Amino acid sequence: MPNLSLKKNPMPLRDPLERGKTFLEVALGYTKEAAIDEADRCLNCKKPLCVEGCPVGISIPSFIQKVKIGEFEEAYRILSADSSLPAVCGRVCPQETQCEGKCVRGVKGEPVAIGRLERFVADFHNETASKTPEQPTPNGHKVAVIGSGPAGLTCAGDLAKKGYSVTVFEALHAAGGVLVYGIPEFRLPKAIVQKEIEGLKALGVNFSLNTVIGKTLSFDDLKADGYEAIFIGSGAGLPNFMGIEGENLCGVSSANEFLTRINLMKAYREGSETPVLRAQKVAVVGGGNVAMDAARSALRLGAEKVTIVYRRSLEELPARKEEVEHAMEEGIEFSLLCNPIKIEGYFNPDDRRDPKNGFVKGMTCIRMKLGEPDASGRRRPVEIPGSEFFIECDAVIMAIGTSPNPLIKSTTPGLEVTKRGGIYADENGRTSLPYVYAGGDAVTGAATVILAMGAGKRAAKSIDEDLVK
């Protein structure tokens, strides 16, 4: 008989006061008993709307039915047939707006905790599996994947399963893209990412690190080396700024740089050679997941006060609900319906750091009200004249989005781009150049991990169709 509880099994969490001082993972994961009990809430619908809500089309009811009877490894086999990164997705995918958002149990209660079950199954496999996957029979085709983020890893994994010889070219010294440089350890432990990458290596995927396509190698070089198709999954690593006065002050940084220093370069560790600003009063501008990550990381670096500054209200915050809740639990403050108009600075000639531009002492902000809906459907924030006020801080982190890196498109003649600066690709990943494909943030601009994975999956399907016809 199904578990008819209207509530999900709660996710065990570290204590907020303790976790705000450490980069250890916040969510601790389900036990076997909790996973089976939660799986019993699934009604195994004849028309599973949850699958329609999943960008990579995981057979959700099928894997959950295996969890119900304790066949966790079989559940993993079903999961991994559609997803190359189940342990990652179970942690960072916005299930509440996708698979769980369509779950019928959510009509009169909480939906089945699909993401938590996915995480449990993937973690169980990673902790207990002893066999390495059998490498598929080679099909004689060779494909290059640019970028080792979620789009690139998914494309590489799907092609490797079909017997393609795949090499992933990564500009940085570690594979994983945004999964290793953008998402903090307390949300996504890097050992989890590495485990997923090792699984791809076991399938036969090769990785070429410290390789910048467009500088180290060109598309012509790749073609000369026998690559028959190229997938561009280079992400959106170019940070956006507001263009307001004071953004060149010492103490202002992009969330991209701040998080890269912490996550990829491990600047939070004692004795790290990578410098990172450890400020006492930090203002983070933005309201998405990256803003939450930056704010919570600043707290863990020892900040006494961290404030999220966002121009809309709490209801419009684009960050995941659980990330906002975790930030609030940890003591992050929210200054909503306001927007920075100037970053104020001061000079200190006695400071050994370069005082040429001065140092941050705070931000002048203006209060906002919500007007008519904009093109996205959200109510447009409008300034309230004469409502300026001052936020004291010694660091400002800009988390207002990123744009696709322009290097590849600027060094590849004939590669069409969109008005927003992304690489043009149709819904199946095909670009303006034959046998060149693209997907993820390099096309759309900054989006979610799972949407990038979906794009990588569709592009892999197109590559397979085009090379075998």
C-alpha cells in the first residue's frame, strides 16, 4: 500500500550555526529506510507527468519502483541510462520547477522527493559499486567536446555509450566546468563531481586539460586530427557588471571570480596560496543561486554580516527556495526591493595594497517598487525617487549573471551568434557550421545544470544521426 503522507521525508541537514563556519556539505542525504519510505509515496502513474518535466527524460517512476523494493543498483542502472550525472542532479537540479513540479502528489500535498531519491541512488552506487562499466564497442567515429561542464559531460557520455571515441577539451586544470569552479563544496562536494567524471573515463571518454580551444588549438587543428564533429559546451564564464560608479574599487569582485578562487583554487583552506578577500561586511548584488552561493561562501570565510541586495521582492527571487531558506537559516540578511546606484570608496595611503582606485566603504542604493510585468512576465522594478539609502560594507560581490565566453566565436569564421552574444544553435544543437554543434550556457547564457545537460543530450543525438547516415 502506498505511503499517503502529504509530506516528504525531511532531508537531514547540518545545524545552521555549525554549517555557517564550514564548507562541509549541508544536506546529509536519506538513509535506506527514509528512501524506501519516500519511494512508497510514488503512485506509479500510468501517464507520468514527472518525466515530461525532466529535461533529460529520466524514467522516474521506473527507478523509484526499484527503490521501493530495495533494488538500489537496478534503480541506478535506470537512472544512468538517461543521465550522465545523477549524483550531481540529485543535489543541484531545481526539481521543484521541473519533475517534482508536475508530480500529482503535489496537488494536495508535497510532491515525491524525486531529487532526494536520485541523490540517494547515485550515492549508494558510488559507495558500493565495485565493477567498472563495460566499454562499448568502438564505432570508428571521433568527436571533440569543448568544455567539461554539464553540457559537455552529458554529450560526451551519451556519445561514448554509443561507441564514439570522445575527447573533452577543458581550458582549466580540472574537469567539471561550473560544477567545480562555480558551485560551492557545501552544496556539491567536488569528490562527487570527480566520481562522476571517473565514471565517464571508465566508459572511454578522454580528457585534455589546460587546453584553450581558440588559442591552444583551433577548429582546423581538431579537424586535421581526425575529429569528425565538434560540440561546443564552453559555458558562460564572462561576468556581468552594472556599469555604476565605484565598480573599480578594491573590494569589488564578480561572483564568478570569488567562487572560482574558493571552489576551484580552494582559497578557503588554511595555508592556500590563492588569495581571496575575507571581508567583515559583505554586500552581494543579485538574487539567483549564484548570489546565494557567494553570500553563504562569504559567511564561511568569516564575514560578520552578509547582505543580499535584490531589486525585486522575496516572491520574485530566482534562486531555489531551499537555497534561500538555507541562507536565511545561516543568518544571511536580505535587503529587497532596492538597487545599487553607486559604490562608495575611500583612500588609505598606509595600506600596502594598491590604493590607486581606493577601497570599498559602502553602497548607495535606491528603493524600488514593482510596476507592470516585463517581457519575462515578472513585474518590472521601478525606482522610487528620493529614497536613496546607504549600506555599509567593505566588499561588494556582483552576482547579476554571466555571458558566453567570446573566444571561440571570435576565432571561428562562419560561426553564427545571437543578438545576446551566444552561439546560434537550433533546438537540436546544430550550428551554422556543418558538423559543429553547441549547447548549454554557451548558447543560452547562464541557466541551470539540468537544462545544459538536456542540450548536451540533444546535441549528442544529432551528432549520432548526422555521422551514421
